[in-house]
Amino acid sequence: MIEERVILVNENDDQIGTMPKMEAHEKAVLHRAFSVFIVNNNNEIMLQQRAHHKYHSPLLWTNTCCSHQREGETNIQAGTRRLFEEMGFVTDIKELFHFIYKAPFDNGLTEHELDHVLIGYYNEEPVINLDEVESWKWMKIEAIKLDMINNPDKYTVWFKIIFDEFYHYLEDHKI
């Protein structure tokens, strides 16, 4: 199996190379990523619980899906691909904003990403890929914010960072 490569970028999101995903996380090199938030008509976010066998952050709750763009793939194409691979459905998504964050894991790896935050709308149940996802649920935005304060260990490191950026974006914009 060929290891997936990530796109290395500078702070302006200009591609400066590629690197195997694991090596990028071991060296904490800045690379391009995306995070998808799916929202329903009740203003709830679809959360996924990471599969129990994941090499980092198993069984933790996070946004609907996230991953890395492949070379030649737009942010929307990458988000659409991964949403289908993990959650089993397709819906229109659009980009809201991007930002840079750095988050170390307990296992010595580090996410250092220029993250493109994407949003889409969907009201049905997903058909989850059990290789990627343990479970899923809808949760109100305010309830997520409160639960992260009361139960921070239930959520992925990156979701806590990304959700805060997403929440502040919603305060300033109509979506």
C-alpha cells in the first residue's frame, strides 16, 4: 500500500512540495488540510466518532470529516471525496475560511495544518464507513460548545481548535 502524501505549503497556501503523511506529522511540517462541517435544518452539526482502531485519537468525537487534499484536487473536490468515503453521502459544500493551527498528539505526532473549513447541508442519516467511523450524531452548536468545556477529553485536539474558529465565524457571518 502506497502511503498517502500531503501537500506542503507556506503560510500563503502556496504549494512548496509533498511529503508522506506520517513523515509530515512526525516532523510537524505545515501542510494543506480541510475540515467539513455538515449542518441540518435544525442547526445541528453532524459529528463523527473516530473508529476504535485509528492510530491516533480513537473513539474521540470530531467534525463530520477532515483529511488532506491530494495533488491536483481542489478543496471542494477533496471535501466531497472524503465526505463520501467516511460518511457515505454527497452534498454540495462550500469553503468558509482557512487558518493555520498546530496541535500535538499524545503519541508524538503533530498536526500543523493550513486548514480549509468547508460547510454543507444535509438532513438524512449517513452510511458510515466502519473502517473510519465508529458512530455519529447530530448535536446543536451551543451544546457542542458547552460539552467541550465540560468533557474536553471526548473530543479530538484539532476539533476543539477548529470548532472555536468555526463558532467565531458564525458569530460574524450569516451562513
